[in-house]
Amino acid sequence: MAIHKSTKYLIAAAVVVVLFLASTRGSTPEKPHVLHPKVDRINKLNRYSSNVNKYGLKFNEKLMGTAKGGQREGLADADHDGKLSIDEIMKVLEYDVAGANDTNEEIVDENMDFYKEVYSKKVTEPKFAKLTYNEVYDESGLKRVLSKDEYPRANATLLTLVRNKELRAIVHTIRQIESTWNYHFHYPYTFISDEEFTSEFKDTVRRHCSGEVFFEIIPQEIWRKPSNIDPEQEQRGIQRLKDNGVQYADMESYHNMCRFNSGWFYRLEGLKKFKWYWRFEPNTDYYCSIDYDIFKFMEDNDKTYGFTISLYDDPLTVETLWPVTMDFVKQNPQYVHPNGAFQWLTDAVQNPTYTKQANGYSTCHFWSNFEIANMDFYRGEAYSKWIDALEAAGGFYYERWGDAPVHSVGVGLFEDKSKVHWFRDIGYHHSPYKSIPNSDKCTAPEDSGYFAPEDVHRQNCLSNWIKYEMTHKELQQY
């Protein structure tokens, strides 16, 4: 029987397809079995330091597009359900002292190139998120702006620890927060200090704040150095920090402030009524207009902590923070979240000597002079009991534990990292560091992607947060 010409073509095409599939069989990698992403990790130094180009290439693919089939998208994309055993916890938080060398300048350059590439992407508002504005549409379809009294604000406050002498500097910042964001929503402000505010201070800030204003004086029994601090041990610690040029080493008020901001501010009587806070400081700058309600964004999208800048800390100031924390974790493994930011906390690639000197802690932290967070996390059992352990150890005075590393270690260990949000659309400056998005809503003196003078580029830890802890979806949110 003769075969129709078109049928011959179909048979030939089918043969070609079969031959092609046979030739490629086995070449497509299988999707790997994913253990807990940190337990299953291979040595970071070997994986990244051995080939800087591959290090950059992998995460450029993560940034700019979708990973190829079968390729792991990075450990952050493989989350883990259920509690970790104490053995798993110790494994994911382990540190190889023998692997520590000097700062790898090649890695610093690679991370800064990656940082600039991330910031080169034009951003607007967060995608895949519920956003709330101060506008509604009436029955006729006309848009109407809600008044100060009509708008249903979150239970939140703008918060600053400030003194009378900083009046001019704090007004500088308030004016920017109002003009870029709060004039839409009229959130209240809370000013706290260890000294009484003058009438001039109160009257002046009230004139610049569109929301209600509260003033809170810190009780001396909270602010002062606690009685368990050994004066001789404290003096030895201060002298060691001074000998190594650590700033504010012998300023007791600075140590008081670090301790207060780490574990006490949210206990103030005037803050008990609030759930959320946005911390701001004198002489800081905000470069970008934000039209949506940031507090509602955090609340409606199940976030706990928001930041703009991530840095390394001086390891001399936190030498025993990690060992004290590990002792606490060994006794209380139930508090460690299985999807914590473990690699970011223990990285030893860019500044390995920092991790060595800090006894296993990378010193990476969220810069807390700007942070937006849920105070109920701090008020929770895990963070509260951990703070008790830190208080007993005395490191706020024997060293100079800062509130930034304390908040960061607490969030990184005891909270799901998916509840930490990097605000890519908020332009921010606290000297010498900046976050400048590529956005039509931003006005800044430098181009987008500028971080700081080149001599402090090694202090930038944001690339590590992106590479280790963010998923594809989170990175593509803007």
C-alpha cells in the first residue's frame, strides 16, 4: 500500500525526535534531593574562594533571571520545616578556625560589583505584596484622599532616642520623613531620652510632626549600668578596646545606650501600647518618596524586621557575643528557627579574620539606626530569655556589644528569615554609608548603587544577605 507523501514527512519527523531524545537521555541533571540547606552545605571557602568568577556567575543568574532546569537556585530557596536537633544546630553554626585568612580583596570587589548590579535594576514598589494607600474610591469611582482622622493606621510609632542638644539635627530628619512618607499617613512619633525634654524641644518637634507626639523619659534604673558588672573586669575590657582604637570604648553613656536599645526600649511604659516601630536618628537622610503604608506592608505581608543597610562590625566589640549565644542555644535549642539566617551569621569568606576574632560570628548585622520591626518579637519568650543571658554575661560593658548585632543575631537565629525584609525602595544615608535605589522617586547626591568611600567597601555585608538568605521571588519583588 502506498504511503501518502505527508505521512512520510510525519514518520521522518517522529524518527528525528526519538533519536534526539535518545542522544540526550541522561544528560539532564536530576533535581537534587534537598536536605536542610545549611546542614547540607559544602565548605563555603572552597565553594566560593576557589573560583571567584563562578561565585559571581551563579548569583548573577539568580539576580537577573531564572536558574536553569535542575540547577539549585541557592540555599535560600530551599526552606526547612520542623525543628532542628541540637546536633543539626551546632553543625549549621560551626566555624572552621583553620580556614581563616586575611580579608579577600578579590571577594570584596566581586561583592561590590554584585551590589552595584543589584542596585542598577530600576525599582518601584514591592510586587507580590499587599500594599495600602491613603486613598479610596467612592461609589462614583472618584478617588478621595483619607483625612488624618479617617485613615486606619497600624499600631505603630516613629521612634528616636534623642537629647535636647540634637534638636536641630532631629528636625532635619523629621522634615525628610514627613515630606517623603508620613504626610500621607500621620503616624505618631515617640521621643525618648534619659533626660527631661525642654519646652523648646517639645514645641519645635511638634510643629514639624504631622502625627501625635509622645515624650518618654527612661527610668534611671533601666538606663544605668546594672549592679552585676565587675568594675575591674570592665576596666580591663575598656582599656583593651581603647588600646585598639575602638570608638566610644570608655564612654559609659554609649554602653548604656547599646544595652538599652538591645533589650529595654520596648519595655518602656509609653511603648507598651505600640506593636510596630520605625527607628530614626538625628542627621540622617531619606532620599525617596514612598506612597504606600510601610507599617501596613510589614503587618499585612507577615514581616517581622525591615532594614536597608547590612554591615560588618568591629569584631573586638563582640568577641564573646557568639560564644555566650551558643551556650544559650545549647541549653535552649527549641528557640532556634529552622529557617534562620545561619550562613549570613557565620560567613567566613569576605572577612574571615572577623569571624575568627568574633569566635564564629561573621559580625554581619542590619544597621539598626534605621529599622522597622515588630516589638512583639522582642517581647517573646526566645528573645527575652536570650537577653537575660546576655545581661548576665555583661558584654555590654566588658566589651561593647551594640544593639545592631544583638538585634541581628536575635532575628537571624530565632525568626524565620523570610520575615526579614530588605527595603530596596527606601533611600537612606547615615554617614558614611548610603542606600541609593535606582528609582524615579529618589533624589540623591550620588548615583544609584553608591555605598560608601572605597576604603570601607569591605564593611558591606548586603551581598551576603542576598546571596545566602534571599529567594528568587524575594529578589524579584522590586
